[in-house]
Amino acid sequence: MVGGKTGNVLEDLIKDAGGCAVMDGGLATQLEFHGASFDDSLWSAVCLIKESDLIQRVHLEYLEAGADIIVTSSYQATLPGFLSRGLSQEEAESLLTKSVKLASEARDKFWNLLQGETKQHYNRALVAASIGSYGAYLADGSEYSGNYGTNVTLDKLKDFHRRRLQVLLQAGPDLLAFETIPNKIETHALVELLDEESVSIPSWICFSSVDGENAPSGESFEGLLETANKSSRVTAVGINCAPPHFVANLIKRFKNLTSKAIVVYPNNGETWDGIAKRWLPSKCSADEDFEALATIWRKAGADIIGGCCRTTPSTIRTICKALKKN
């Protein structure tokens, strides 16, 4: 334990982890490894309907690897998406609740099984409720372009996110993780929504980048972070699902633009083709590369480090090796 408790569970976890916490890696990647199929607009959220036991299995694998934070399977779990599959509103909301329950139960099961000295090597993990961008719901790759069209307004984005946010909050996660946010208008919508719903648990907002310089929309991160900085309800900001070779420079830029904690969880460097719905080979990083990378990112100022698409429990174990040597 470093210092006293702050009352913010995310800030406290970072301190308990020695200044840099580790989060989990790619959920869908590991689900596919266990045989799940995602030929579906719901992507990994389809497992909430038919293979929820696999979701909990993957959560446990990341906890065993050393993750201090696990992220729920709700990234692409939206109410409109479930309704389009013929589910009722009640059924759709119950699946969102289920995503938090599965993660929380896995966390509690793992923690209760730890004994003696072994327990000293772990922190009791936090559960982050994943809230993917509007572009993730569209499933057309627009979370990597930020191009939502002229008909998507601030109010439309708030309305899209509101009920999902409410249901996830009622399920009792430790924090909220807004992921792959590609533009300023959605950042603005989320900041306003957190205030309107009087959210009391910590949140982070993570952006992606396709050029290593700007948000996917082409807007500068200065503008997006200026918006996020206005909210005391946003505890951390960062980068997810961008290539690893972008991360170090982006951490340094973010450190100059915000006093909030910085979270980074890149993919392994492959590129997602949103039209063909497949990963394209690119400048990839192997698991062993993440040991050196995690050390560099921590020195650059990252407070939370993990992995996104195409990373696995092996990746997270490697990151833990670098960050938890003591």
C-alpha cells in the first residue's frame, strides 16, 4: 500500500498496485480461442446469449494471469442491437446486467480461492463495465474513422448511451470504461451524460488512433482531452485498440494535456478491416515484446496498462512480469 485511501477505487487500486495497475486483454480473442464464433453484428456480446460460461472462463484466465482490472463483455452489447435480434427490452437489459454479474462472480470466485502467500501477489480486481462507442454498435468500422454522418447529433448520442449506462450502473460495477471513442462529439456527449445521470463511480474514456497523432476523426487529442478534463467524473483517459508503436508518444502527449490518470491497452498491431470483418497482418508485437513495451509505457507515465484485440492472458502475464517484479 502506497499512501492513504482516496475514496476513488480506481485511484486506490493504482496506488495498491505500486503506481501502475494491470488490466486484462482481448476478450473476444480468447473467446475465439475457446471455440466461440462471432459472425454476428453483436460480435463478442453474442456470447451473452448462448455461451456465457465461456465469458466467465476467460475472465478467470485473465485474473489468473494477474489482471487488476477485468472488463465486462458489454462493449458491443447495446439495447438496439439486442432488439434487432428479436429480444424484448427486458431480455436485452438482463443481458447487460449479466455481463457485469459474470465478471463480478469470476472476480469473487478467484479472490476467495486464493490462499496464504499466494494472495499477497494479487490485488482484489475491479470490474469495469465496458461501453463501446456508437461506431461499435454500427459495426461498420466507424469507431476507427469517427465518421458518424451529419445526422448524428449530441442529443442522439446521449440518447443512444443513456439507458445502457443506467442498466450497467444498476448492475454494480466498480467503474465504467468508455472504449474506442473516435471523435469530440461523442466525448462531449459522454461527459454531459455522466453529469446528467449523477454517476458516482469512476470512469475512463479511451480513444483510438489510426495515425498515431490524432483521433480517428482527424480531430486533435487536445480538443478531446480539453472536453474530458472538464469532468471530475472522468478519472482516467487513454488509448485503446491502437497499435503498440503509437503508444509511448501518445502517453507523453497526454501527460502534457491532462492531470488525469492515463490508461493504455493497445491491440497487438494487426489492423481491423471493418468492411471485410477480419484482421489484416501489419506491424505486430509478440507477447514477449510487451515486457519491454510495458516498462517503456510506465516510465512515460501510464498508470494502467493492458491489452485489447489480439492480446491474450499470455500477453497480460508478460506485462505483469514487467510491472510486478517486486
